[in-house]
Amino acid sequence: MRYILIMLLIFFIGCSGMQTTKSSDYEAWLSTCKDYKDVSAWLDKNFTYDKERLQVRKQRMSAPLYPPEYTFYKKSGVCSDSAIFTKEALTKLGYKAEVVFLDTPARIDHFVTAFWLEDGMYIMDYATLTPACRSTWGPFEGLDDYVKNIYTVCSRHKKLDMWYFGFPAGYRK
């Protein structure tokens, strides 16, 4: 019994140290970022779409989101993970940023991040299976402008049921 308790203690101490390392690596990287272009460059170079995690997410709102530090550490995730990562990084850099929810008639959710510069709203989308959609887009007058001129043009989803800022009610975070 004593051996089991010692092993559990070592496991929990080790896990908490790993989280601190993930967090400190993320914070160290973020401290080197000058603006949104640095976040965009990191996503473009490092972030990959996790198709296995997508299968879990397809069970509609069933997998919790990764925190930004874990997304940075894993360098992968699904669109909701990327959107939270991007929103948090941009917010820490001083931008007004929001997660955007996009929903198709087939009930396929997609999340991107909106942020604002002097000339309008921009969208970051680096977590898509459609390479043509992977970019920082803008400026836009608003979400309708982005949906009409970019999302429904470059994505395989040519129609959306709804789009708005934030997560749907009941979404597991």
C-alpha cells in the first residue's frame, strides 16, 4: 500500500510539473510576440489539425477544449482549440478578440477567431481541413462580410445556418 501511495504522489507531482512547463513555454513564446502576425506565423508553421480529435468532437460538444498552453504544447487540435488559443494569445497581446461560431445545415460546427484593427475586423482560421481557408483574412465590415466573401467561397460548406460571436449555449469548455 505504501508503494502505491508513493507512486501516486510521484505521478501527481510529475503531472503538475509538466503543466507548469507547458504553461511557462507558452508564456515564454507569447512574450516574444510583437503582434498578431507572430501568432499567425506560429499557427501557420506549427499547428496541425487533429483528425482523431475531430472524430471525438463529432459527437457534438463532447470533448472539452484544450487550454491555450496545451494547444501550444501539442501543436494540434481542432478548430475550437485553435480559436481559444488564438483568442487568448491575441487578447494577451492587447487586441480585442472573440471566438466566432459558424454552423452549417449539416450541423458541422466550425470556430475561428475575430480580432479588430483600425481598418476593421480580421479573422484567423488555421484549423481547417481546407487548405484554401487557412489564413488571416480581412479587413471586414463584420461577420456577414466574412461569411459571404470568404467562408462560403473557400470552404466546402457553401451555406451556413448561423454565425455569431461566442460559443453555443451548453458547449463544453
